[in-house]
Amino acid sequence: MTKANSSYLSGFKELEEKIKIGYDEANDNLQFLRTLEAPCKAIESAQPKDIPKILPEVLNNVRIIWELSSYYNTPDRLKSLLTKISNQIIHRCRKKINVNDMFGANV
């Protein structure tokens, strides 16, 4: 394109730069979000009574993401992340807690 003095070169260069930035952001996000993989898998298989023991590790990793991530440290992204973690905990508890037992005073 350079040799042909193409009019598309500037648009191509601009798009190439956007792709590089997106690639760097995705890699940075993946690096930090991987720290949550093990504790979130532990939540998936934990009994509800064991989930509070897992939460300090999860919240510590979220704090690390907040402080060190170059791209994932915005309030909106962290709110979304914490919402997803909360929903995972709720889903796990709902699977394991029998509502009839609970309302029957078998807490």
C-alpha cells in the first residue's frame, strides 16, 4: 500500500493501531481476570456454608485488579465484575438450599 501510494493507507494504519490497543487491553484483562478463575471454580462446587471462606481470596484478587490493571480498573467494570461474582454465589446457594426446608424451620 505504501509503494502504491494508496489512499487507504492512513485508514489502514489507524485501524491497525486500534487493533493493537484492543489486543493489549484484552491481554491485560485476561492476565488479571485469570486470578479469579480458581476461587470462582471453588465457589461453583462449594457448599453454601463454605463460601465465606473463599470470599477473602476473591475480594483480594478484585482489589489487585482495581489497583494494578491498566484497563479493567474502572468503576463500571468492577461493578459488573462484582455483580457477576455475587450472582454466581446466589446461583450456587439457590442450587443447594431447599426452600421448603428453610420455610419449614430447617435452617
